[in-house]
Amino acid sequence: MRIRSCLLLLSVLATISFAADASAQATRDIKVISSAGARAMADACSAWAAQNKVIVAMAILDWGGNLIESHAMEGAPMNAIDTALLKAKSALRWRRPTSETNKIVRSGENLAPTFMNDFPQPGALPIIVNGQVIGAMGVSSGDGEKCAQAAIDAVFKGQATASTK
């Protein structure tokens, strides 16, 4: 009887321990891009664009796809912010630079982005900190990914990447 009681007690303790472990994993901390961080990214991208003599518009999204900053330089085409936003959404959804998604679509390897209302054109990067996608930045020019990378580097100072690889 005593052995049975000990086994029952061990079983109950194991169940409680398992439940405690499971509840500890029921949530996770999520990093977010602050408004100040997004504004700094827009400023850094604008500075890069001015230095490289290109006119750009940009959109910066948080991890949930919410627009937290957008900016168009003087002279940007009327559709530039919309284009930047579509690119950013695509980079966020596919968790990769839109230039990579573009190659996958063009090769026929994966056509899903074309019928999921994505815009797999080069110019946007996901923003990844410690393996967690915290947002994306889309830029409306042909050199958009270079501008976005310059902004990510300037603001996150090596703490963020644009690839999960």
C-alpha cells in the first residue's frame, strides 16, 4: 500500500510539474519597433537615398503588419508609398527579402505570392532581432533593399538582420 501511495504521489507531482512547464511556454515576449525607432529608420533611409541621389518612399511595419511609419521624399511618384507598403507586407509575410521572393516566383518554384495579393518586387526587408521577425521595411526604389539595409544597420547597430539564415 505504501508503494502505491508513493507511486501515486510521484505521478501527481510529475503532472503538476508538466503543467507548470506548459504554462511557462503559453506566452512569449515579443519585441516591437518603437515609433522613435521607426522614425530613425525613415531618417536613415532618407539620408542614404540623398547621398546616393535617389528619391524614395518608405513604409515600416511592426511584427503584426501595422504601419508605424511612412515617408516620401520630395519628388516621389504618387504611388510610391503604396508600393513601399505592399513590398513591406510581402517581406513580412514571407519573412525574407522581397528580392528572394521575386526569384522564387520568377523561377516558378512557388507562385503563391502572385495569387495571395502580395507584391514580390525587390525593395523590402524583414527586420529580425534574435531570430524573431519584429517588422519589415519597404522602399519604393530599385535600390530599396540597400536603403532599408542602411536604415536597419544605422538604427539597430548590428543587433538586427534581414535574413533568417
